[in-house]
Amino acid sequence: GQQLNQSPQSMFIQEGEDVSMNCTSSSIFNTWLWYKQEPGEGPVLLIALYKAGELTSNGRLTAQFGITRKDSFLNISASIPSDVGIYFCAGQLGGADGLTFGKGTHLIIQP
Amino acid sequence: NAGVTQTPKFQVLKTGQSMTLQCAQDMNHEYMSWYRQDPGMGLRLIHYSVGAGITDQGEVPNGYNVSRSTTEDFPLRLLSAAPSQTSVYFCASRPPPGTGGFLNYGYTFGSGTRLTVV
């Protein structure tokens, strides 16, 4: 099946630093989504992207849908302790389709 | 409005046993899906449904059955549990395209069922 390559696998940063992670695919998607998961919980939607080239923000989070429709990135500015968690990218081909997930980026914030 | 509710939260099965993982949503979402999450593997799609009476297979459907008799419920059945099915299972739902704001386009996930097969 399709695979999403998400990097980096983990990040160890200081509070206040900016964070950047990305996702690439060998095939196109028509929707890119970014989720955050905390221990013992299901993923929670952060940002949804619907058009190639689209740049969307949600508070300190900014994500872009790559122009080729095969990649996306997520930036977090001025990280805070509650940003800790696992961030997943997900692609969707058609509106009725399920999601294809990356393997996640584990964000750890050092005091 | 409870969102997506999954039961049970934890389950231990013996190899060969069958069971049903329950998923219910009260948001009148037509689209529902099941995923499994294994360490280092991310979430993988098992089955999905675009409405009552309509289901389709995802990436890893073998060993699982689904049916969708109502909009609210989408149960996942393990016919004969195997150790390879030890995983965390998530159910998710979303409204069809064209309804609501941008956050409504993404799937809403339940809190998961942690299944161990021994």
C-alpha cells in the first residue's frame, strides 16, 4: 500500500524553540492532515490542507500542502511544554477514502 | 455530544477467541473507519464505511469483519483472534465533504481499545 515517509522520527528541543517536521509520499494525495497524539488517547486533528500550495495556520502551528501534492510540512513556533506528543501526517486521496498515516514524529521538550 | 465512543478500553483474548469491538458516534457522521496502531508502524486502515450498508477494505483487512447497519454504529469483529492482532484499535468518523468548517473535514478519533491476544 501507499506509504508516507515522516521525518524526523523524534526531536529533542528546548522550550521556546521552533519545530519543523515533514512528510513525503511516492504518490499524490488530495488532502493532507496533521494530527497530534498524547499517551492513551486517539489522534486529534490540528490542521487540514485541501489545495496544492496551500499554507494554513492554527495558532502557533503552520502547515503547507506541497505543490506536487506529494509532501507537506508542519512548523510549530515557540514550543511550550504542552506541545509534547507524537505528531502524525496523514494523506487522503478522495473524500470518501480512509487515511494513510506516517509513522509519526515524537516531540520531546527538554526543560 | 460524546463524540466517538469505543468499548471496551482494554481486552485480553485467547488465541482463537472471537470478539466485537464497539464504536458509536453521536455526530451524525456518515463516514467511519477503523485503524490499528502498532509500535513504530503508525496507524493503518482496516475497514471503512461511507454510510449505512456500505463498507470497504483498507490496507490490513485480513482477520477482521465489519458491518454498518446504522449511521451511529460501526463494530469491528475479530473472528478468530491471533497474537498478530495484538494492537491498539481506533475508530474514527467524519461528516461528508462540504459540511462544516475545515476541522470538520478531518476524522475525529475515539480514545482506542487496547487488545492483547495471548
